[in-house]
Amino acid sequence: MSNNNVINNAKPGNINLMNKSGFYNKEKVNIFSNIYLILSIFCIALLFVGYAIYKYTQSKSNLNILANSSYYGTDVSVYEPIFQDKAKTINDCINICQNDITCDGITYNDDTQSCLGTKNGQVRNENANYSAWVKPPSDKVSKDNMSKDLSKAVLVGYTKKMTVIDGKKIQNPYMLGYFAYSFNLTIYDFYKNYGSWRHVFHRGTDIAPGTSLKYQSWENLLVDFPMQSIGVWLAPFTNNLRIAVTTTSLSNKSYGSYQDAFIQKCNNVTGQCYVSDMPSGKWADTSRSGDGSNPNTTEDTYVEYFDHDLQNIPINKQINITLNFRGNNVETLFNGKIIKINSLDGVPKLCTNSLYVMNDLTFGGEISNLLYYPDTLLLGDIQSIIELQPPETSTTTS
């Protein structure tokens, strides 16, 4: 058969048109004329779309998101959310609640992007703009390995703005100088208020309403804030944290088993002075007045601080810092691991002032699970705190 016969016998759609020389015919084939191929592509596309919808609905189900619902307090007339913030998506809102020990569920408004956290709430029917999420029992704080109920120790569950906690709500340490603080910190914008000491939180010297703290000099800051029990600050030009604590110590004391009995102390409110060798607080004996002589032993007050191993705090990543005070020693834990044990010259001074969190000129970020306990924490307690932090948490501003 000649080459001409092969070419003449070739028909459109025939893909096996090889001539005797081994070359394919140049005849073009229109694949869209094959109805079976088109149907196959369409079916595959439908399968992909169906799988995507299935995965989306599964993720919604796993998160226990309740459509057309809200989760407010049982008595709406006196209901106050434990936090109220903006969130781009309901998942961002859920993340806030998951990082807050006190949060049991959230209400999210898709229209306004409003995120409200609630403790001991109740699910109610709402319109299509609202969705609710209730924290599963498995995500709540487990007390099996905890010697203390830390949910009662939380002072601030979540905030990224100025918050004040009344000092009357904070219990005094069981023993002078023995207490603990723990908090989760996320820094979004390190350059916000760059050039000044950024206020994270402190308990002590009061801040008048509307006052913005702006200090480049640490020494000037201490002049205006001599009482810090404790204080946490972000450095002006670096992403380093500094922990401050006001301490008291005795000087010119005689050495032996019994200290000078004539240590003069005065009540800051009444101005009444007395002499005693007993500590402050409920053990103080204010019934003894002095004879007018100057005691040899004096009580000195300083603001001590430490910032070693609290440098280069990561950005856009949640970290936990726990500070265990044991008299003259402070254990600093970073994400549950001890990184430093600092020795203080004195014992932390008893403080009854309010707690101030994130004053106006602060860093760009958020704080969650800021807790205080009037005693030192055990390893099991600290580990329970760390387990509340989702692994590799990374957050962006909303």
C-alpha cells in the first residue's frame, strides 16, 4: 500500500495514524468533540467541590459552632462579657476563648465582627448574623494534676487595652514574699510607642485616669513609680522584658537570733508610728510606741529588677512567663521551663494597690490568663497553665 493510500484512509478522531515511515499524521483532533471525556472532567470537578464542602462542614462540626445562636449569661439583664473584642472570623474569636481560662464560650456577630466571651452562659436562638461556640469539657482546666484552683486566680482572662483590677480583689500572700504571677504574652507590633518603656502591667503606684506613661529613662520611671509588686515592662528600643519588684531589707541590724526590737514603722494613712520587730500584715503589733530615740536598725526600700534571659521576645507568637517568688529568690519560667533563679537583696514589699494592665502607651499586642496566686506554684500547676496554650500559637491583629 502506498503512502497516499494511508493518508486517504485517515479519518478525523483517529489517533493511530502512523504512516509506514513511523511519523504521525498532522491531522488535528478536537478533544471537546468527545462527550465522554467532557462528562468525566465534569464528574471529577463535582467530586472535588463535594469533598471541599464536606471538609468545611466537618471542621464546623468539630468546632461545635452553633449557627443562629448566642451564648450569653444565664441572666441577660445583669450579663457582662468577660471580654469584648473585634475578630475577623469566628475561628479567631474561638482562639481568644481557648486561651482564656475563665471563658466557657463565645458569641460572634458575622455582620459587626463582634466577639464576646462568656463564663457560665446559656445558648439562645438568634438571627442569621449570630453564631455561638461552647468550649468542650475536654478543653476546660483539668484539676486532676493541680494542687490549686487556678481559674479563681485569674485576674485578667484576655485584654489588649487598658484594664484596672481593684486591689481589694487581690488576696495578700499567705507568707510575706511568697506569691506567683503567670501570664501569656503576644506581641504583634514591636515598634508601637518605640523609644519609651512600654507598660505591660504593674501592681503598685496608682495611675490617674487618662494618664499615659512615657519614660525613656528607667531612673525617672522609678521616681514616679516607686511601688511595684510586681512590674513588667518592655524596653524602649529592644524586644526585651524587665521585671521590677519593690523590696524591703533591714540595715545596721545586729547579728544574732533576735533582731533589734525597736524598728519604727508608720501607718501611711493615719501617720501613727510604732516600734516592733514583727513583720507587717496581720502579724503586726501596733500597740507599742517608741521612746523618741532613733533605732539603730532601719528598713530600706528599693526597686530591684532583672531582665537576663528575657531578651528577644518573639513576635506574633504567644509565650508564657511565670514568676515564682520565694522570699529572696525568684524563679523565672519561660513556657514552663526554668530559665533563671534570681536572688533579691530584700523581700518583696506587701502591696494593697490596684493592678494596672497595658496603659495607653503600651506595646502592640495582647495579654491572656494573667493570674496571681498568694503562694508559690508547684510544677503540676505550671504545667497545667502551659497546656492551656495551643502549640505553635501564631496570632495576627484583628
